[in-house]
Amino acid sequence: MAENRHPLNRGAPGEPSIPDRIPLFEVYMRMAEELVEAARSAGGPWYLLALSEDWCGDAVNALPIIARWAEAVPGMELRILGRDDNPELMDAHLTGGRSRSIPVVMVLDRDFREVGWWGPRPRVLQDWVLGEGRSLRPQERYKRVRSWYARDRGRTVLEELLALLGSTAGGLATPSPEEAPAAPGTAWRRTVTP
């Protein structure tokens, strides 16, 4: 079998590959209980439908946390579909209207109507990647993105998804913002869920 040389799968020199990093989530996936409680109070049931692929670094960082959250919230279910196996669904959720970036997580209500979608990464990180991050070599950019996810511990992903539930559940209040990384390689700052 040929070695997969894609930089996301390889990891930086001296760092584990994506499949080898997955067990690390058990170390830092300590979910904030207030995010679980806030989702419980949003009513439901809620169905989360994600588009992903195994090679995606953002998916590896976000989907295990979303899966743990869905398990912890009664009335919430997560299903993951392959992006490449569902091109029509993917094309209806393009990042910036043109990019098939993943993961994409669609939030469906009790009648399976889509109420919103999230992806491919938290807003502050996406802004950094599309701005300052573009000036870095891919290996350095991926290293900083992974570091950001590790410091954030999935909190921003869940807060942004919770904001989607809240916009549908009559303005559900999201938890008070915690210290969260502003962008890879920068100081931490307070963030506010959109």
C-alpha cells in the first residue's frame, strides 16, 4: 500500500499522523457541562448531519467533540456522511459559495427541516486561515491550526453549534464566553458566540 503523502495525513515532522492523533482527544475532550445543559434546554429533538472525509484535519478535530456532545444531549443524534458520496448535498453547503470545505454540520429540527449549518471550522480560526494563515507555509499553518484546536478543546465548535440551536429555539442564551484562542500563534482573548 502506498504511503499517503498528503500533509494533513502525514503530520509535521516529529508529530503523529491524523489517525495516530485521534486517541489524544480522550486527553483534552473534557466537555463543559454548561454546553451540554444549554443544548438540553434547547428543546429538540435535534438531528446533526455531517459531511466529512477521513483525510480532513478539521473534521478530525471537530467531529469527535460533536459526537461526544450529541451522545451527552438527550434527543440529539449525529450522522456522518461522506462528502464525496453526496455531491448534491455538499454543493448546497459550499463555504463562501464556492469551496467544498469540510466538515459541514447541518442542524435539522424534529421535522428534519434544516435550520442552519456550521463549517468548516470555527469562525475565528477560519478568519485566521483566510487571512494571516495564508502567508505561512502549509506545514507551519497546519501546526498552528492543530495547536489552536488543542487549546480550544472544542468549546468554540460547540458554542457555534449551540448558537444555531438557540436561534431556532427562541433565542436560547449561550453560556458565558470562556477564554479561547483568538487565532493560532496569538494571545488568547475573550470570544463572543455570534
